[in-house]
Amino acid sequence: MPLTPIPLKEQIETQPVEAKTFDSMWIKTIHVNTPSPDMSAGSIYIEYVPMVAGTGETLETAPVQLHTASLWLAAGTVPEVGIALGALLAAIRPLENFIEEQNASNNTD
């Protein structure tokens, strides 16, 4: 059965939109999952949207999703992934310290 469009009571007109060049990406989500210390399993999920670097405007209607369930293979094969994962792991203690300091300063106000 073909679907027939349902007419609106009143038509909607929009103004023309100027063309824009989205030249960068804005990372919206990064999720790293390392469920086992023996490095037998792990995944990474990244979602980003195109962005205009000069204005920060993002194109929310065009998200890009990257996912692999082979985190450790990617980290060992793609040097940038290995470096990024190492940097993330190295940042854990400094981030914990930062959060503790923030919590302590918020409790003294």
C-alpha cells in the first residue's frame, strides 16, 4: 500500500540559507570500554559532527560514528590510537587529583 503525504493546514515557507563550509569536526562523544585487564577485549566509540572552525557552528544533522570492538588491535596497529590511549591512561591520576581539588574547594565555599 503506497503512503500518501498528508497535506498541512497551512504551508510553511523558509528563507534561503547561505551555503556554509564545515571544515573541522567537533567530538561529541568518546567512550572507551576495557572490560578485562588481560587486554582480550575492548572497544572504542567516537561520535563527531562537522563544524565551522571560525564560528564553532556544528551540523547536528550529520553525525559521524566510529566504532571498533578491537581496541587493543587498533592501539597496536594505528600509532595515533596507541598514543591517544596511552595519554588517556596517563591522565587518570592527574584527573582524579583535579576532581578532588575541585570538590575540596567547593566544600569550603
